[in-house]
Amino acid sequence: MTALSTNVKRLGTTTVAALVTPVICMLVYLNLFLATAVSRALAWGADQSWYPFKPSQKNKPRSSRPRVLVVGAGISGVSAAAACVAAGVEVVIFDKEKSIGGVWARVNKTSSLQFQALFYRFHPCVRFTTAFPHRDEILGELHRVWKLYELESRTRFNTPVEHIRHDPATDTYYVNGNDNEAFDGVINAIGTCGDIQIPTFEGLDKFVNRKAHSSQMDSTHLDLKGKDASANITVLGSGASAVEVVDYVLDQLDGDESRLGPGKHQVSVTVVARSDKWIMPRGVLLNTLSSIIPTRLGYILEYFLRTFWYGSELRGCAPDKPFYSSTPCLNTRYLALVRAGRIRYIRGAIQDFSPDSVNVAKIQWDSRTMVGKDAVAPESGSSASIKSDIVFFATGFKKPSFAFCPSDTFKANNDADEFNPPNLFCVAFPPAHPKMLFLNDSLKEAVASAGTMHIGILTRLFLTFVLDPATRPTEKDAADWVRHRRGPKLSPDEQQKTLTNRLGSKSMLIGGYDRWSAGLDFYSYGELLFWIASTIATSTKRWKYLLFVMGWNNRRGAKLAHSYEQDRNLPLTTGTVRSVTDNATASSTSKPSKKAIINASPATAQAKNEELRKRQNASKVEVGR
């Protein structure tokens, strides 16, 4: 009787899912269409002379101080540098590579955004014209922003940052042992992707066929264009990289899904995942809601995905872990290909390699034989040998190191407590160093519709800390902020329980998953923006900078930047300074320019420096201290 009741309930759920899923797909494509229209309207506006976010000549840096060091010339580094220049702050970008782009310069030509371009506007002047831009369009827009803000002369390629020293006496930073160049703040924008990572699998050296990391697909020269072309492709790993391999293969097949699957003259794709990532459709509305709803309500979203997106057929493929515990993948057709048998999906453990095969053991779920069935325990799982002509390792990248930072960067209050990323104030600022900003360096999991708008917001919040000391959080307050949100220290068993259980589909009030035990190791985009807003709201000293932090009043920051040296009674920097004179505001009268004073003789410079200070102090507007 119990089995009959269960089957009736499952049949009812399947019927509802069959009715609701087409409606969901229709809404997905409708809001994608609308979001694309909005994105193109913004791209058109970015070309107009009246566009409010174009760089202002009046706000450009006029002096070598304040100066900010930006480590990394990827999306985050270039965007942060542009925000600094827009606010009148001089920057120098250090990058170990020979060109800008970061990880986007190292991925495949077919690599594209998983989410709609409307939510990947890493700068307001970006002009994406397609719904899901590919690598070259993203790099093209990055180069355009880089040139628009005159960052060419401010970027030093082939220059890795090996060491940063902090001078407590002057509260300045020095890089790579060069004591002749002081920086008033540091922005770490090295991202989360270092060198490629391929685990050491047993017998890997015995495999004689082709193998490559998922970021190196272009270099494999895989050719599937001919109608008779066939290949056995194995993808090791889950997540965005594995999904990208499937998209890459489909691109090689000109989108012809009928050529995927087992058989002669077919392209067989098998994905082997050690653990599952949540897969959700690319719908803008759903992605946005998932990034902003309170994480305590995550069980609602998880129930929705389990019931109407995975459905009864793929219930064994749904992740064990709750939705708000790992970064999801966005793809509308991936699960449909699994459901239709076009690609084979296995959750299991890699046992070893043989000359032409990948051997998998402890299979918990296999789409070839277990569609419509639940997953099984690893110890009772079967094994399989997967013949492979080429293996792609979708195993991610190594985490970058922060060894170049000052030794006391992640300490506070002179105690033994460590504040390593993401356990930072606003997940971005070390408590003891509010003039150091870590952008996108949490190296953990997050749910975000895009995760790019915050680059400018956090950078301008950082600039208020640099330009106005009164706005900085105290070391104690910043450390207490982290301690309050970090979450409890858990035993290994407790950690496993919070990461893997099926109680995520229930409310915590009735025994469901307590997402908060993850602390800052996992957060949503909505939480991040709330933390930034509350940081401004909880200090009256920061209220006047609200519009500036939001990006609508760069003039506020530029006023502070232009009077930075005089307000702090700092000597004008000697020597030649690049890109410090604003041609639009330079006087054509006999008044000496700051650049002329810098290059004058010491005696003349001293007298004219004094004259310049008196004139600037007399006309200086009152700014917040």
C-alpha cells in the first residue's frame, strides 16, 4: 500500500511537471528576449555623447597622489582601475602576463557567458550586442574600457607582484622593494583562477589518446564538421567547465543535437562528475531571484528546481547538497540532452585509466540506465569502462596565492585570529588594512546573477577609505563584523552534514538545512550588496558618499583626490609624473601648472609649491575629512 501511494504521488508530480515545464521554458525565453532588448538599448546609449557614465575630463587625476596599486589586469582589475581614474585617483596596474584579460585571455574562443549579458556589465560603458557574448567580444569591450580611461600608460605588463611592504609610519605601500614609489592603497584583483588544475589520476600516464584541460579545447583542433566524423569524448568534472565542453562540441556540430549519442558516425559525450552542481535555466528572472532572495528561503527554490527542472526522470541526478551551498551552472539545454540520452551523465569516482579508456567505480547514478530512478549509495554502485578518443579535464584552476601581501594583512587586534578570504570585512577588506581591497578573491562559493556590478561599488567604497580616514572602519569593528558572520567552527562530520544532505528542500524550522553554518564561505549576491549598503548606513561619516559609491557622483571623490596632498600637508612628488595634468582644466594664463613646478629646480619648486598651496587652500571647497 505504501509503494502504491508513493507511485501515485510520483505520477502526480510528474504530470504537474510535464505541464509546468513548458510554461517555465516559455517564460525563460521571453525574459531573455526582453533582457537582450534592454542590453542593446544600453549599448546604444553608451555610444551617445550625453551618456552620464563616460569619463569626465574635469575629474581626471591631476597629481601622482593619491596613487593606487592594482594587482591584475583582468575584468576586475581594469574595471577597478577605471573607477579610480573616474574619481581622480591615479593608478598603476601590475600584471604578470603580456596583455590584459586575465582568465578570459586564456580560455577558448567559443567560451561564453553562462548568463545574460545584461548582468555582466563590468562597467557602465560596456556595449554588449549579443545575449551571451563569447570570449572575443568580452575581451574587445575590456580593451575599449582600458583605452577609454587611458590605462595603457598606467599598465605594466610582464611585471608580477612578488612582495608588498606596508609602512605604518606613513600608511603607504611599496611594491617589489621599490621605495621610490609609494601607493596609498592596494586593490588585489588576481581573481580565483590561477594555473590549470589536473588531479593526479592513477594510470593517467598510460592513456595514449588525446587529453587536455577544458580551457585548452581550441588547441586540440577537434574537428567534427564532417557528417561521417565521430568521436568518443569524455569530460571529467562538473560545473561550468563541463557544460562549456558540451557547448563546444555542439558548436563543432553546428548545433545539430541529432549527431550526439552512441552509434556509428555519432559523437558520444560522457560526463563523469564526482559530485553534482545545480543546473538551472538561463532565465534572467529566475537567476536574479536566486541571487537576491533570503538564503533561509532557499528550500523553496530548491523544491522548484527538483520538481519542475530536474523532474522525476532526473531526480537521481539532482545534487545531494542544498541549492545555497555551491555555485550553480546556468544552461537551458544541458539537462534536456541528458534526459534525451544525447549525452551520458555519470556520478561516480575515477578508478584509473587504461590505454584507451577511463574506468569509473562506485557509480551512484548513470543516465544510460537510471533515468527515472533514484541515486544509489557509493558502496553499492556499479563500475564502467568508458572508451575515450579524447579526455577533457573540467577540473578547474588552482587558487592564486596571496603570499605577496604584507605578513600582517590577515591579522587583527594583535591576536592569533586569522582573517583570510573570504573572512574579510564586507568579504573584501582585511580588518587591519581597510586600504587594501580584495576583489572577487573569496575563492569560495556564491550565487550571483552576474557578480560584476559590485566591482565599481566596492572600489568606490575603498576610495572613500583611502581619501577620507573618518570613513574607515576601526580594526575592532571590522574584526567583530567578520566574527559575527563567519559561522561556527565545525567538526569534519558536522561540515559534511552541512554540505551534503537532502534536508535542503525543507525549511530550517522543520528540520531542514541551516545555511548559516556555512558563514562567509558561501553568500548570495543580494547579501553582498546588503552588506555594502549597511556599511554605508551604519556610519554618518559615510552618508555623504552614498551617491559616489553607487557611481552617480564621481565629482565628490575627485574633489577629495585633487586636494589630497594639500589636505594632508604632503610634499608634492618630485620627478616626472605620467598622466597627471588635466589638459581640459589647465590654465592658459601665467599661473604655473603643477607639472611645471614638479620639473622646476628645487629652490624654485619650494617657493612655487608654497604659492600653489596658498592659492589652492584659498579657493579650496570644503570637503569631508
